[in-house]
Amino acid sequence: MHRREFIKNTGIAAGFAGVCPGLLLSTNANDQKSAYSKRFEGDLHERTWMALGARRDIWGAKYYKHAQKDLIKVANTIAEFEKVNIIVRPSDVSAAQMSLSSKVRILEHELDDMWIRDFGPNYVTKGHRKAARDFNYNAWGHKQVYDRDRLATVFICKTTPCLRLTSEITTEGSALEVDGKGTMILNKYAIIDRRRNPRMTQEVIEKRLLDNLGLDKVIWLEDDWNKGSRSMQTDFFARFGEGDTAILHVDQRSSLAEITEKNRETLSSATNAAGTQLNVVEIEGPARIRKKFRSRNFATSYLGYYLCNGAVIAQEFGDPEKDAKAKAKLSELFPNREVIQLNIDCIAGRGGNIHGVTLEEPKVDKKPI
């Protein structure tokens, strides 16, 4: 999805590694492949994490309340299928309690925004063990304030005790699309960026990410659309399905048609870490959207869905024909899940999607007694 072009912070908190000393054991595994590995999103979850974090000074009066309503809609829907923990700033707890389902657990903590997939932990597992990789979130290259969101991973690891693993890489969870079998899709210009990873080459970034996440192969997408002002995350363009399937967003708009073709060529010729050719399935974006939150940054991709236990929580855009086709295709791709489509146009209007405001915590088997 697009990265937000909100206020740029000029006083970012520095030296984060020393902010909360001694909370949890923290290690760095940049020099060798981690024994922990990142799973496929569709594997069984322990819970979903969310952040009721829209701020008036970032979103503006017009969007703030609608954004919060969209988040609550997503949380309440997911809560019908699995546990949901939602982080809420203390000043918003009373209002949240009135709107959120009783199945949703509220945790108080200060926030800057809602994009928990980007600033939250990247969970990795090894047998019955679970850890959280912290990728030094800096708001997509200092594009808005983030000092509070930057603390979210430590807070989550303290609240539900989990080993926190550090990294020398700066990136966001929306950039990391993983099949759970050793392969990852990455959008090049969302990570090879002087504002995120200065003086790091593509080769260095690739090796460190693979080592950090216990993976074997990267498939690079070449999105250079509007390079320099904003870049779309991987979860706008491509996702992994079950088995050896890759899902491609098809966009007929003139500004994205060329990128669609490049991505089609890349994925169609790609193999996964096991050497198997990918089966590429295409889902075309909507031809039209509702007017209320229409904007230049509106994220018109059906690939912004979230896989929770037993369901696919997806978007609809007010295009009956394309919405129905997307739902049917997702039902084919994930036959053992109920597909539920939601209108979250306010979040989409600011370049977001359901995937970006949700974060899965994988379930691990209990240690044998």
C-alpha cells in the first residue's frame, strides 16, 4: 500500500535501543541465519494485534472519526474468529469501550498512528518457541512522527512476554510478504532507500533480511512508481496464497499498467526457495470507487486482505462487479475460509488497507512436559 505523506517529524527520538533497558532479552543475528523463521500469515494464530491510533493532528478533523470507526469495524469482525488485542491511547479508552466488542481486549499505551503491521513486531518461530523481530520502524523514512509507535514492539513483548530480536535493517511489516516455506517477496523501492537503510546495498539488505527472518530467497519487485515522494508496499502489488501460489494485483490505470506488466513478468518467471515455479493468479482492482474519501493516495487493491483463523477479511470499494469477482477469487484461493468484505474507505483514502492495520501473532505448540 502507499505510505502516508503526513507531517514530517524533525525531532525524532534517538537511541531507542536504550529507552527501555532490561525489559527482555534482546539479541542481534545479522551475522548468521536465525534459527527462528517467519511463517505464512495463513497459519494458525494465537491472536491479532491492532492499534486504535488515528490522531487528529495527523488525520485531520474530517478523517479522524471515520478512521477510528473503520478500525473498530475491522477489530469487531476479526474478534468473531480469533482473539484480538487492540492498543488504545489512555485518552481514548472510554470511547473505545463503548464501540468495541466485549471479545476485544483493550491495552492502554500511547500511539502516533494505526499502522501496526509496519511498526509492530515481526513474529518468528522455532518449534514451540516464539520471538519478535524489531525492524527499527522510522515511519517510512521519517515521513511523520513515530516516537510513540517506535515503542510498540517493546510494549507488546512486555505485555505478552516474548523474546525481542534486534536488527540492523529498517523496514516495515507491509514490505515483507512471506510464503512460510523460505521465500519472500519484496518491493525494492520500499526498502532500498537512503532514508531507511543508508549506505546499504541491495545484496547486504537481502542477506540480512533472509538471516533475520530465517528465509532462503527473495523475489524483488521493481516498483519505481513516483519514486522519491512515496512508494507502495509489497502488500499492494503481490501476496502469497496457499501452496505455490502468488497473487498479483492488476491495475489498468495508465500510471500503474507498466508496473503491473513488470510484476507479472517477474512473478511468472520466478521460482520459490524449493525451486518450484509459482502459480500466478491475478485479481484486477476496482474500476471505480466511492467519492467520499477519494484521493490521489487511495489504495485500490483487493490484495490488502488479512488472513485470520477461518476467514479472509477483505475490502470492497463500491464497484459491485469487481467486488464480487474479487470475493469469488479469494474464495477459490482460500476455500476453507469465509470471505468477508468491509468498506474501510477512509483508511484506503489515506493509502492504507486492512492488512496494514492488523498483525498476526502465530500460535506455537506448547513445550512438551
